[in-house]
Amino acid sequence: MTRSTVFAPFDIIEGDRKRGIVLLGDHARRDLPDDYGSLGLPSAEFDRHIAYDIGVEAVTRELAALLGVPAVLANFSRLLIDPNRGEDDPTLIRQLYDGIVVPG
């Protein structure tokens, strides 16, 4: 996990918006803002798929470059909040994920 004093929740990759495509990497990273610590989890849990989609960041960046299109990458772990869930979805903030209790 990477920590910094200023946490950017997303990265925007510039590209030709006129192409009509925007790539999304909604589970691209496994990081957390400092205020959330580790959500009470061992650091090894952030190396697993429960924390992010392994490889999605690199694939999205490469596709954006090859296609010349913009992309948006979420910089936070889905263990904090899942950016592709609705506000009323019970899995927006998970307390249990793949058999692991998320205390934070």
C-alpha cells in the first residue's frame, strides 16, 4: 500500500475526447487515504483481488495510450468504498469480503 499526505481519489489520463470513448479503471488501485489506516486488515490482504483488480491499472493505461482516448482510474481500494455501486447498494461499503471481515 502506498501512503501520502495528499490523497488524490482518481487519476485522469488525457486523450482525444472526440473519439467517443472513456476507459474506466474503477478498481485500479489498492491504496487508502491515511485517515483510514489499513481498515484493521493485515497488509497482505491488499495484495489480493479483494482490494483491487490486479493488473487493471497497467492494462487501462496501455489501452488509453494505444487508442489515444481518455481514462479515469480510481486510486483507492474497493475495500474502502466500491465506486461502481449505487448509494443504496449494501455492498457499497463492505464489512465482509471473500470471507474476510473488514473491521474499519
